[in-house]
Amino acid sequence: MRRKRFGRGVAFVVCAALAVVVFGEVVMHLWNWLAPPIFGWRSIGFAQAIGLLFLTRILFGRFGGHRGGGNWRWRKSLADRYDQMTPAEREKFRQGMNRGCEAQV
């Protein structure tokens, strides 16, 4: 059991390092391809691309979007509230949701 856990840990570290290298290279090449010709800015190196990745992580949050944790809690609380509604309240809720969907179309 310990070997399996250790192996998973090593695999995670290797995959994380590989992801940082790949994303860093992609950011560096995209920046150097787009920013200098469009804006007249300087080209960046690999270390600066990694720094740019971390800066965007700090400013904008996760790299991979939502993992579902917060979304699950929101859905559970909505389901709990829905379960406590009377049938008349549920029908009114459904009509309100349908009206909102039709207005966007």
C-alpha cells in the first residue's frame, strides 16, 4: 500500500513538472509570436513565461477552471430548498425558470 501511494506521489510530481514545462513553452512561444509584432513589446524567455503563468494564476484563479467542489455545494443547497417547497411553490419556481430561459432566446 505504501509503495502504491509513493508511486502515485512521484507520478504526480513528474506530471506537474511536465505540465509546468509544457505550459511555459506554450506561453513563451505564443507571446513571442504575437506580442512583439502586434504591440512592439520585447520577446520573453522561458523563466519569464513561467512567471507570467503564475501571475495569471494569482490574478485570475485556477488554470483548469472549476473542479466542481463549489458547484456541488450550490446545487445541494438549491436541491434542499426545492425539497422543502410546497407543490404550489415548486410550480411557481418552474414557471419563473421557464420565463427566464424564454427571455434570453
